[in-house]
Amino acid sequence: VEASIPEGQRAAWKKFSATEFKTKDEFESEVVKHIETTLARSLFNCDEAAAYGGVALAFRDRLVIEWNRTQQRQSSADPKRVYYLSLEFLMGRALDNAMLNVGMKDVAKEGLGELGFRMEDVISQERDAALGNGGLGRLAACFLDSLATLNYPAWGYALRYKYGIFKQEIVDGYQVEVPDYWLDFNPWEFPRHDVTVDVQFYGHVRKYMDESGKQISVWEDGELVTAVAYDAPIPGFGTRTTNNLRLWSSKASHGEFDFTKFNSGEYEASVAEQQRAETISAVLYPNDSLERGKELRLKQQYFWCAASLFDIVRRFKKSRKAWKEFPNQVAIQLNDTHPTLAIPELMRILLDQEGLEWDEAWSIVQKTFGYTNHTVLPEALEKWSVPLVQHLLPRHLQIIYDINLNFMHYVERNFPKDREMLGRVSIIEESTPKMVRMAYLAVIGSHKVNGVAELHSDLIKTTIFKDFVKIYGPDKFTNVTNGITPRRWLHQANPRLSELIASKLGGYDFLRDLTLLHKIEAYVDDKEFRKEFQEIKYANKVRLAKYTKEAHGISVNPSSLFDIQVKRIHEYKRQQLNIFGVIYRYLELKDMSPEERKKVQPRVSFFGGKAAPGYWMAKTIIHLINQVGAVVNNDKDIGDLLKVVFLEDYNVSKAEIICPASDISEHISTAGTEASGTSNMKFVLNGGLVIGTCDGANIEITREIGEDNIFLFGNLSEDVEDLRHAHTYSGDFAIDPKLERVFAVIRAGRFGDAAQFSALVNSIVEHGDYYLVSDDFASYIDTQKLIDAAYKDQEAWLTKTITSVSRMGFFSSDRCIDEYAEMIWNVE
Ligand code: KOT
């Protein structure tokens, strides 16, 4: 919108231009003003929710000022921008983050106290912005924090889901899903009713020759849905840069309802169309690492890609630069294949709307996009049926076929002897129905493809993208190991540890350069430091114990070893291995004499995580964990020696309490299946140790912190294929005897009706044990014993944890972002 204030009036404007509060009194005045006016509450009608509103609005004002300035600066300097396209941003809460990133939390805390409120209570009033499933969405959120902190001009684009990931309730041990309507009161978003894009679906393509003999394609008819922008400010830490996260909301293109229909008496039809349009951005798909090919999901993807691309192109066109400059002004990163339609969409814009020739358009597209792969699991690789794409996006299907044709020619020319290769690498899978392989389209349309940890980046080159390495050479493929933002995952989640570190390093610079942590290794023998470090860990365990009591009524002793596995429930992540191990531990305890039991290291096994609503096996695992808890926690023989807790509704704000409270956390996926994992980094950074397989980022964590400081077990990824083969084809595959013992008690009904767990047990005993639970069981149990023994030596344990923290600098998402900027985006 070009509507600047005339020169003559600017002085007056500037005189009254908004300013930030600077003192405690100014803060209080802002809070009271917002509560009394914006929220229309009073002294006699102000609960913690209203106090939260007042504080959030006071900080929001500060953010908005910096946000406007940042956008203004970026508009005039017009540097190359980064656009991060992700269907998921798992942001969590914004207030604490805003206070810490812009500063002034201390002032606010004191001010709030004077107004009669406690900061923790106020912060906990906020609902999580839970627009994601797990690691992929949280990674996107960490990246936004780093991009702003490092002053990169960057925008996130996603959908404004009305419902984020469902809330999980546990009823009689079973997961029940409850909708998460999170928008009741969301002071962090700004509707931009003037920023809209009409997005087309269905219809058909008309082709004709123009006077010069050029083929013209026109996508006609179909239906239009309007995308409305909602913006959220993303403040950097200790910088004035405040970037933008733009979320698109869908509504009918003709406004509230169709007046023609309405006036002709078709009331229901006019409203139905509006509801159909709003359905597009209604709900986040709750599957993690699983694709189900639903039409609405494809509609979401295109709606979001089309609106975002239109917005990006509109911004580029303002600069009036030539099209060949586009890749010098714009870098678009595809977070997994979900935004791959952006590739044919940019082609469509350049060819059909801007009139570029194919080769020029294609060269621009390839230079613009980068693609991040997050999984090699076959069930997660996106494919869309050709008839569905044809129906919904007829012009895009033609473009995809043309991209494929050019690519096939290229392959044919360069690999004339390998006829089979064409079929293997074609974007179109020749099945019934034919399918569009989105990962291949993403590889072909991007200039760089990256995996998210070293092992994973190696694996994609030797498995799913092997042929593409031959075709394009190895340089197209690279690695950017994931990271986490130390602002949220250290400073915010564990303020006392952050303060202790700052006291030794002479300030908080380590939060902007996490490699500085190495300097605390000098204090590993410092008595005072050790004592304080240990006290902080204990206090964090007390906090989790308190939460466990309040939320679940289970008392746990904070002196026990806290063993935690929190992440999405998935067979490949092997929560079943963990709970079978817990059962085995229970059986051993039951076998012991009271004398023997006295020597045992007490332990609490915490689990947490959501199962996709349609994933029965994952839901069965949750049920088993709860059933085991019900038996073990009420067994008088056992007492504090073993407790089993399932933490309901695991989310970002709960992770902030959970991650600082572990002694051991579990990252035990079948080798070669977890692309990276990022919670492993959070736990270690907060002074916990890891039991893990040689998988994902566990390998690099080991490299950084040292083999003595991590408990690795299990088979290696290079052996997985042979083991699986042996399960099916060699006659002598036998279940591990310790695991057999566990199965025997499950079958005997010790944890309730055995029939409920038969599919889980049979997946291992009868159906080939695809995830190698039996193969790794003995090694897992032995390693847990080593952990019990190691924990007894509290001094040695403490040394391991301090050393590990000091060596975690590599895992900052700031390092990731600098790597992306340098290797992939070419931005400064
Ligand atoms: C795939 C399809 C739909 C929704 C989510 C996915 C997905 C999630 N694929 N990979 N991930 C996880 O991404 C994280 C961030 O890179 C990794 O740490 C983790 O290992 C992946 O499983």
C-alpha cells in the first residue's frame, strides 16, 4: 500500500510516534491501560488471564514498533530475502520469548508483582501456538528465532489453521483427541484484510497460438478461494530485527456468502460454499512422518503455495528488476516436500502470466529453490495420484509433465546405456493410478538438497536419491545438521542454568554464540560450580515431580533417576522397546529379596507424546504404557524403586519443563530411521545424558561430547537390511529370551486383557520385527544396567553432564542458519 504521510505533516507525526516503555512505572501504566481499555476489564474484574492479556499487549506494542522499523528498513534496502515455506510451525508460547528476546523481563516481573501477580502464573495463561506435529514443525520455529537473531531478512509462510494439533487426553489408559481451538484470544497475530490473494482450483486449460505462433495456456473456470494474510512478529534476541511469519486463512472469494445465490433463495448453498472455502485452513493434519493422500491436504498445499508465491512475486515486482534477478532477490526453502507445488506454481506464473520462455523460467526456478528432506521412511514420502492432480490443478499437471519430459530427455542423453533408469527417476510413477513423486519433483526443481544430520544426508544419497546423485553429481546434495535455539531451550526453559553459565562467562554472549559454552569446561572441577549445577538439576526435577503430582496424581521421588522419552509415538521411535524394558525391570524387581531391592537404583520412567489418530499400533503402545503404570505404581513391593508416568498432552510448553529435568533421555530409534532428532540436543544442553542408538544426530552428539558421555547401544544402520532379511528368510530367528519373558507376562494378562496387546506382540513375534526390537533388546537392557551403575557414582555422573553441556555449542540453530545462508541461500 503506497500511502505515505506528506513531507509537511511528518514532523507532527514523528512527535507523536509510538515509543517503547522504558521503566517499571511505564510498564505498569501500559499494562493497566490495556486491561482497562483494550480488554475492558477493571480493578475488580482482573484475573490472571486478563493480566496475561495486559502484559502481552504491552510487550506486543514494543514488538510492533521494532517490527515496523525492520520491515521499513528491509523495504528500502531491498536485500535478498529468505522465504521459509513450512506447513508446520510449532511455536509454543510467545510472551516469555518476547520478554527475553527484547529484554525487560526483570522490569516486567517487578511491575507485575506491584500489580498483584506472579510472572510464572501469568506466563502459563497463554495457550501454545501448536501449528505442527513434532520435530519438523519445531525446527521451523527454531529457525525463525535464529533468522531474526542473526539479522537475516526472512519470512516464514504457513497456514493459519483454526485448529492446531489436537489436545491429548488419556481416558482409561487410552488416547482421546480433543480439538485445539487456539484463537479465542491471540494478541500475537495481526489480520491484514487488505493483503489477499485469490487462489484458483479445478477448471480446465485452454491452449491456443498467439499471432507470433507462441503456445499460450489459459487456466479457466473452476473455483476461487481467497487467502487472507495474518502476520505475527518474530523478534530476534538482543537485536532490533523483528521478522514476519505470514499465515494464510481461507475464505470464500465472494465475501460472507454468495449474494446471487442468497437472493435467489438458495440460502443453504450460499453458506455451504463459504464453509467449504473455510475448510481449507481449518485443521492441521495430525500425521507425523506419514502421508495419506487426502484431497483436502493437497488443496491446503496448493492454497498456501499459491498465496505465498503470489506475495513473494508481488514484492519482487515492486523493485522493478529484470526477471533474471529473481534468484538474486529471493531464496525459497522447501521444508520437506509439502510445499513442492511451489515449483510448478512459479513456472506457471513465469510462463503463463509473465510470458517468459521455458528455459529462462526453469533456470530461475532451479536457482530459487532449495529442498530439505527430513525422512527416508517410505510411508512418509509424498505421492499424489495423477487423476487427483489433474482434477484439482490441471495446468500444474501439464507443467509437471513438461518438467518431467525435459528431465527424461536429459537423462536419456547422459545415460544412454541405463534404460531402466528412466523409469526409476521419472517424476511419474507408472502405477495404477499413476502417481506424482513429490520428492523427485523437489530434487529436480531445486539447486540444493539437504538432509538434516550427517548419517541421514549420507543415507539419502545411497537410497532414495541414489540415481539423482549419478545424474546431478554429488555437489547438489549436502548436509545441514539440525540445531535448536538456545534462547528457548536453555535461557527460557532453564533460567537458573543460563544464569550460572553467564556468571562464569561474564555475561550472556553464549546465547548468541553457543560455542562459547566450551569455556565452562574449565569449571568442571570447581566445587562451587558443581554444587550449584547439581542443585539446579535437582530443582528442575522437583519442578517436574510437582507437575506430575498436580497433573496426574502420581508422587515421584526427585532423588530417583529420571528417565524420559518424549516425542511422537511411532513404531520406528520404539517406545515399545522402552516399555518392554520397563516391564523387564519390574519382573527383576519382583524376583528380588527385600535385601537385594535395597541396592537398586530407584527410577522413574516418564513417557509422553501423541499418536496420530488413525495409527492403531501407536495408540496400543500408549495404552500399554498406561496399563504398566497402573500395575507398577500400585505395587507395594516396588514403592519408589520404579514408577511409570505417561505425561498427557506433550507439547512445547511442557517440553520446557520436561527437558531440564532428565537424568537420562531415550533416543532409541531403529538405526537409520530417525533423520536427526532434536530433543536429544535439548536434553543434553540442559545437563541430561542420553541412551541412544547410532542414529540421526545421536552420532554427532557423540562426536562432540565424547563417547564416554553417552550410552549407545544396538545394531548399526548398515546391518539393518540383513537383519530384516534374516527375520523373514532364515529359519533360526528366535526372539530374545528376556523379551520372551516380557511377552509371557503380557500374554498372561498381567497388564489387562492380553488380546489388546496381541497385535503389538505379534508384530515382533510373527510379522518379522521390522523395527528390530528383539535384536536390540539385550543390548538395551545391558546398557540400562550400566546407567544404573554409573548413576550411583554421582560425582562421575556430574562430570559427564557438565562436560557434555560445555561441548554442545555445535547444536545451536544459529549455526544451522549460517550454514543454510552460506551454502544454499547465498544471503548475508
Ligand atoms: C513428514 C511428513 C509429515 C509430517 C512430518 C514429517 C516429518 C517429520 N518428516 N521428518 N520429520 C522429522 O523432522 C525432524 C526435523 O528435521 C527430524 O529431527 C526428525 O528426525 C524427523 O523425523
